Amino acid sequence: MAEINVTPMVDVMLVLLIIFMVAAPLLVTGVAVDLPKTGAKALPSDVEPISVTIDARGQRSIGDEVLSDAAFAARLEALREARGVEARVVIRADAGLPYGQVAALLADVTGSGFTKVALVNQPKVAA
């Protein structure tokens, strides 16, 4: 027989597809915050930005790593040295936080030398 039987290959590919479809939503992780809703448009980006988050309890994190204030400042310095001052930083702040806490976080991020800082929000749903 000179033909290749593709049925086993299709079976394996379908199983792999199902595995990836189930596993993909589990790979999205992060700190849960209630973002404010605004009508602002998304910024175009070709490079993964540094994600800084402050949750409803005021805990700061970079990416998925929750940090103390001293460790937060040290990690920002290390990221600035590694990626440069032109790296994009996005701040995700809980909508229920007082403005002063968000402003203090913004001051800490810009004070560490980053020049491209943006605030993240959710799009406002039209009524």
C-alpha cells in the first residue's frame, strides 16, 4: 500500500486542539481589579508593556507578583535598567481607590525614570 493513512494524525491533532482550547483561558493570570469605565481608545502597541497594578486594598504588584513598597521600588529600578526609560508602563488601578493612592503610584513610577506611562480602563458600554 503506497498511501499514507492520515486518520491517526487527524485524531491526534483534534485532541491537541481540544487540550489547547481548554488550557488557554487558564494561562491568562493577573491581579483582579475593578477598572474604571471610560470612552478612551486603546493605544497601539507592538511591545509588551510593564503592567503595574494597585488593587482595592492598596497592594501594589508588577505583573502577577505582589510586592511590598521597598521591593516595589527596587523592582521598578531593575526594570528601568533592563528595559530603559522608554519602556511603556501601564497602570491598572481599582476604581474604588482614592485619587491620592493612584497619584502616589503614578508618582513612584514616573519618579523611577519611566517616561511612557498610561492608565488602563475598561471601555464604557453604550446604554
